[in-house]
Amino acid sequence: MTMTTAGVLFILSLGVALVAVHKPFGDYLYRVVSGTRHSRVEQGVYRLVGVNPAAEQAWGVYARSVLAFSAVSILFLYGFMRMQNHLWLSLGFDPVVSHGAWNTAVSFVTNTNWQWYSGESTMGHLVQMAGLAVQNFVSAAVGIAVAVALVRGFARSRTGELGNFWVDLTRITLRILLPISVLGALALMIGGAVQNLSAGTEVTTLTGGTQTITGGPVASQEVIKELGTNGGGFYNANSSHPFENPTTWTNWLEIFLILLIPFSLPRVFGRMVGQVRQGYAIVAVMAVLAIASITLTNVFELAGNGTVPQAVGAALEGKEVRFDVSNSATFAASTTLTSTGAVNSFHDSYTALGGMMPLVNMMLGEVAPGGVGAGLYGLLILALITVFVAGLMVGRTPEYVGKKIGSREIKLASLYFLITPALVLIGSAAAFATGNNSTALNVGPHGLSEVLYAFTSASNNNGSAFAGITVSTPWWNTALGLCMLLGRFLPIILVLALAGSLARQQPTPASEGTLPTHRPLFVGMVVGVTVILVALTFLPALALGPLAEGL
Amino acid sequence: MRLPNWFAQHLAALRALLVFTVLLGLAYPLALVAAGRIPGLADKADGSLLTVDGRTVGSSLIGQSFTDADGNPVPRYFQSRPSASGDGYDPTATAASNLGPESVVDTLAADPEESTPSLLTQVCARSKAVGELDGVDGRRPYCTVDGVGAVLAVFRADGLTGAVTRVVSVNQVAPATPFITSYEGVPVELARPGEDYLAAGGLVTPIRGNAPADPAVPADAVTASGSGLDPHISPAYAELQVNRVARERDADPMAVRRLVEEHTSGRSLGFMGEPGVDVLELNLALDREFPAG
């Protein structure tokens, strides 16, 4: 079997597996977020937290709960890193520098997991497992909770209430993320991922050198890093490290975990609004974009254009022998189509066009399928923009799943879409204006790509890196921290406001003039709107970076 | 007493965070650490360590350098891929090179120690070295015979267009010989250390040369991995090294080839990933079966 055939089978098998679990797993997610019974453990949690699980929240209260939880998390994580030297299992590392601790605290709370540091030489085991990995769970749960609140806005009528954040957070964490993580971590351990508290084993190599074999609670963190579309590696080398991603089948499993929840959430949307076919339309948009992107990334990387790949004979720099070109490209596309940002190969050494694809994926707003929760709410807002554009063409008030899309809704949706491009472009411009782009390893168009990639990754809460840029300086840590913070919470506030205004409406019965939003035509229109929005926003920047380099 | 609303919310947030920290940050990972003590899983949870005569020599998942104290390859061992982790295969400093596909111009300083080679030159130099070690043709496209990137800075009369006025081979310094004598009729000069020909307006022009499109030295032998700890080499790179290792150990090449096959892992389920040869395991097996004289 040739490498290309094997690579195609690899992608197909992932697709088949995701299709197979879509319905059963999506239905399970639906039951978790819409059930009314509380298990004994959950009741215990509510008592300890001191909240009444039966109390529903209006959008403002829901938003303030999200923000309070995130603010406390950032402070806690910051303090944790600053005093790690006084705690157990610190491996003798110093406290994390203040601008670095700020950046990392924001990074993990916003589900970004941008990393300016090397895990193996900066973070002790306790910070990794009781600080960073906890946020891998709860930041993912926050994303899903916000998406569910938006869907409740579509599903409910004449009410101000969107559910209870604490109940959503607890259920999503304990019934979805934790059980899958336990099983996934055991599977990774069978593959060879390490799970211990060792500070490292010093060995003498065959030729008399020394080598320190690192340890750590890696498997438990690796699995939630993928499942929660977080992406922060235990080690600097992330999922290319053999202790995080030891075999060719763990690589498959990790990509599957990345895509599992984002591709299943549209089913929850369909079930909650009572029209399963609306969920299929949303998942179809995601699938069209994802298949196109994964295919193109593979084509560009396997073609291996560029001087160095031509000299080598393959685009193999920064890639592992066990994954080779195709499985690396598939991972790269999956990690940036979602908000994961884990890498099993280093995007900076990709061919110019192959390396542009992860950038384009993030610029799409990470909606195909996007981060856990964030992908669904991003795509639902794109659907609103699409019905609005379609409504303008035929001169009718747009509707979507029985809700009128009026001026307030469109204002919120438009603001949502302006935030990320503003952060990316202003941030990149500021880096050049202040000379901070000089920390990029490469010069010329590739240097621009590195800066652009960093701001795109941070503002979209992805966290992957075109790693050839030094970002451990105070300027970079502060700027990217701000982008991550604003890129996460401003959209969340707008989404919840939108949910509140949708929930207050009474349903509009579908009429002759209603645009059907479950047909292929609508799917095609959403895809078109998504691509056009990105092209209009980012094409000039891409033309100066990867396009200039690759063409 | 009724707490102000904003305060109550942050208190609930803090309590929730503490509850989840205990559940997800301690109970969950420590339970898995405990599960990792189960016989059969324990070896893997500890890092798949390999032991010889009671001495731990490494991990079957983590690559090693098989070089002497000066960094020269030890010929009786199969060699690993190049590595960008620390000084090579350092698990406390995992890294990739992060150099891009058009990293083709070296930064040359008067002191060769201070020069920074481009990715292209690194590839060319590795290819040449492997070719010499294993007795094959180490030439590659875009590489000079002396093992640097074959790249010209071409100066034209009107900047981007016009007649060629001056040509410099940017990665070659004296006493080298320019890899081509002339370009569009203009003689090619050598580069002088410390000069930036790109800033001076030279157009970067890589020259393909006449090296075979399918070089004898495989791709993985001239590129660094993402982790810098890649435990594998391709079967092609292993095959390239069989004769040398067999010669150094007075062994039958067919017997060495058999060991290579035993330590080659195929694709999972027949289609996931690519085959790889675990270099450390292979070298340990060689030491057992053909102890070097």
C-alpha cells in the first residue's frame, strides 16, 4: 500500500467512526444537558458550591457566572504558578515569571493553551495536573455550556431563562468529559503514554552519554487536552513527543477525540429545537469545510513544494517517522479546524501552502467543527448571518428555526464576527509597529506568517504555533494574553446576550416565505458566507505571508 | 446576613474551582497513576525503560544519539535521525528546528562557530556526511558537492529585472570553489562572511543542479523530527546502514537485515502511520547477538 492510499484510508476511517458515533453520542450529550435528575455526586457538588440546582438564570446572570468562574480560575492559576516552588512535586523549578504566569493562566482558562514555555523545564507535576489539567476540563465545559445556553435560546419561548451555569458545568464535566477521559487515558497508557510522578530517570546511553527519561502524569492530561480541544502539551514537543503520542494508533485515537464532541454537538442542537434535520444541516456545513481543508492540507504537504522539501525529497522536517507526512497533515488540519492547537508535527516547517492551511482554518473562526461548544455557537451565528443575507436578497424578515432575526440579533452577530479579525490584525500590526516582530526566527514573508499565526492562534483560542518565534518576552506574553482573554469572553457575552433575546421571543410559525434551513442550498450558502467573510477579512494579510512565499 | 450578589457569585466560583481541583486535579490523575501500577501496564506507565544487565540504558520510545564524545557517529551502531532537542535527543529540551521551507541562506560570520546554517545547508551537510559514512552518493537537489545549499544572490540592473550585474554564491566562502562558475554569463563570486547580500538587493535564487531526483540518502536521514526524540528511522535508512554495521561487527549482512526486520513496526491495522525501525532496540539486539570486537 502506498503512503497516499494509507493516508486516505486513515482519513476515511476517522470519518466513518465520527458518523457512527454521531447519533448515539449526540443523543447522550442531549440527555446530559436537558435532563432534570441530579445524581448523588452532583448533589454533593452543588451543596459544596452552595448553589440551588433548580434555580434558572437569565442571560446576564449566566454570563456573570461564567465570568466569575473564569476570573477566579485565572487568579488561582496565576498564584499556583507563582508559588510552585513552595509546593510538592515542583521538580525544583523556580516560580513562573509574572508575565508568563499571566499568559499561561489566561491561556488555559480560555481553552487556548498557547504555550510560551517548555513544559518539561518550567512546570512542576502538581501545577500540570492540579492547575493546568483542571482548566482543560472546566474550560471545555464552559464552552459547551455557553453553546447549550444559546441553543436553549432557540428552543425556548417567552422566557428570560437559559438554564443554570453551575449545573451545566458540573454535568458536562462529570458525565461527559471525565468518563471518556478515564477510558481514553487507559488506552493511551496501553499504547505507551507515561503516567507516573517520577522526576526523571537518568540513564547512561549505549555510547556512554547521559540522557534523562522524563516522567509525569502525562496520559491523564493528554486525553483531556484532545477531548476538550485544549491543546496544551505536557512537554514542549506536544503530541509529537513519544510519551504523549507513542504509536500510529494513538495518533488516530487522539484525532478522533479532538473531533468527537464538536462533530456531535449539532445533534444536540437538532434535538433541542425539535428538528433533527436542522442539526444535520449544521453538521453538513462543518463536514464540507473540514473535508476540503483536510484534503488540501494533505495535497499540499504530499506535493512537497519549496526549496528545502525538494532537496529533501519530502516535507519531512519537523515530522516523525511513525506519522510521516500524511498523518501529520491530517492532525494539523484537525487541530486547527477545532480550537485544539495540539501538534504532532511542527507547522513552521510545513510547505508554504501546507502551512497556510492551519492558518486559514483558524481564520475561518474555527467552526468546522470548531472547539467544544465554541464551534457550534460560532456556526449558529454564521447561520444567522446567512439567513440575514438571504433575507436581504428577497426582501423578507429573516427567520431561523422559528425565531425572527431582527436588528438586535444581527447587531450582536456582527459584533461577534468583528472581534477576532480586529484582534488579529491590530495585534499583528502592533507587533510590527513596535519592532517586536524581530523575535521571529525567519525573515521575509515567513516572518510575517509567524507573527500572523501567533495572533490568529491566540485570538481564536487555538493555541497552536508556527513555533519559530520567541514569545517568552513581556511584550508578547502580555499582548497575546490580552488577545486570548478578549477573543474568548467578548464573544461569549455576545452569544449569551443573543441567547437571551432569542429566548424572549415567541416562535414564528414557518410560512411560504420562510427559507428552509435544512436543505443543501442552505448548507452551501453557509459555507459560502463563511469562506467569503474570511477571504474579505484576511486575504491581504495572507497575500503578504504564505501566498507570497508559496507562489 | 445576605451577601451582595456579585460577591456570592465569586464565592460560588471559588468553591466550584476548589471542588473540581480536588476531583479532576488530584483524584483523577492519581487514580490513573495507581492504575499504572497494574502489572503489564506498569512498564509502559514508567516510560518503557530498557535494561541491560540491571542497568537502565534508555526507553524504547525515546531515541538516542549513537555518537562518541566528539559527536561523531559510532559506526558499529545504526544511527538515529538528526535531532533539534538540546544537543540532540535531550528529553529535557524537546524541540523541532522550526525552520521554514525557504530557509536557504546561511548567516556567515568570520568565526565559523558563530555562523548559523540555513535548513537547506543543514540538509545538504547531513546528506553528504551520511553518504560518506555509508559509502553512497550523498548528492541532493539544491545542494553543492561540498555540502551546503546551492543558492545564488543575483543582482540585476533594475532591481527585480534587467541584466545580471553580479552573482554571489551566498553559502560558500573561501577557500571553497563556487558550485557553478558563471550564471547568465556573469562569473559567480564566493560570499564574504558578515555580508548581507539580500539586504543589498540580491535576489535569492536556489539552483537545482543535476543531482538525482531520488537521492540515495533517505529523507528521514537528513531532517530533524518534531519531537527531537524520534525513536524510529525509516526501513530505507536502516537498509542503507546494514552493510556498514555488519562490516564493523564481522557479521553476516543477512543476519543484521533479519534483526532490522524484527525491530520494524508496521502500520497499525495496516493503514495507520508508516513503518519505522526502533533504533535503540535494534542496537541493543545487535550488541547481544554480535558483540563488537
